[in-house]
Amino acid sequence: EAQVTQNPRYLITVTGKKLTVTCSQNMNHEYMSWYRQDPGLGLRQIYYSMNVEVTDKGDVPEGYKVSRKEKRNFPLILESPSPNQTSLYFCASSLLADNTGELFFGEGSRLTVL
Amino acid sequence: AQSVSQHNHHVILSEAASLELGCNYSYGGTVNLFWYVQYPGQHLQLLLKYFSGDPLVKGIKGFEAEFIKSKFSFNLRKPSVQWSDTAEYFCAVNAHGNNRLAFGKGNQVVVIP
């Protein structure tokens, strides 16, 4: 089954404790992206990747890192989480890097930073 | 950079009523346009998309959207909503040559049985 898988789905952590949210897609998609969803603000792009070893900042990259060492995986790293990073995070992928195709979303990861 | 505006963030209506959600974007060039839907507790799913051709696009579940280039708009419509249409709806825009997809802030739609 074609899917985008995120882990963990729910996480409560404390300020400053490094964490990684994994994202994996099994569709051989070129394009992958991370969004955060906050009430009243919609979806805001954090980082995106057009292919292996090619990543770029989105609208709200501060406090986040990503890597794309393999085509299928695109982990989101919070080196030192802060409470303002409490949010619902979505990973998404698309077949082509030109964004002409449908974005497939993961189920979301709800992160709370105390 | 492109931006997307969605108005009337919260919409409450009764079953069988008609729904129209506005979407305006700011970009003067060629664009790809999308509407995504997020049902309660779920991830976003594609509702419909426009790349070129007929500006009236039909999507899943009876939804349609019309691209009006002169108004920079891509409004979503459904003639008769059902309770199961309760969801949040997001308009998204991709400018040709740009690798990013910009989302609007969403419309929270509640359909009362």
C-alpha cells in the first residue's frame, strides 16, 4: 500500500531534549516536505527536499534540521526543542520535484514540548 | 513569493445547503491550484486540482472548483453538503518554476445534520 509513514505519532518532551521525527515513503517519490499545522495559521512549510542530498528551507525553518540521505526517508530533527515548537507536524511527498503532482501526507505527529 | 488567502475561516451550515469557499492567490504567472481536505483527526487528502484546460474542475465527493484567472481565484463549491463534509479545507498554490506549495490558512466547515 502506497503510504507516508511518520513516527512517533504522539510525543511529549521537555525543552532542550533533542528529538527526531522520522518520515518514510514507499512510492519512490522525488519530493518530500515537512509542514507544521497550528490553529488559525494553516500549514506552514518547514523544509523540503527535491531529491537525495538536496534540501531547502521553507517558510519556518528556524529550530529545525532535516536530512535526505536516502530517497525514501526525510527525518525532521529538533536539536533543542522549545515550547513554541509544540504543534502538529505533517510529512508529505510528491512524485516529481516540480510540484505538479498530488502531495501525499502522512498521518501526522503531534508534538508537545513542556 | 506566492501567497494564498482563504476567507470566512469558520463556516457552519445545515445539510443540503450549498457551500462555497473562496481562495485568492497572489502571483501573476502560471500556477497549479489545489484544494485539500482534512477530516477530523485525519491527514490531508487531495480534493481536486487544476493545471490547465477547462477552468471548471470536478473533484471527489461532488466538489468542484472554478479557476478565474482575472480574479486570481479558485473557489470551491458543492451544491448540497452532507454531514460527512464536516472538515477543514485548504487551498494551495504552486507557481510554475517554484518548488514550493503555499497553503492558505484553511476553512473549518461544520455541517449540522
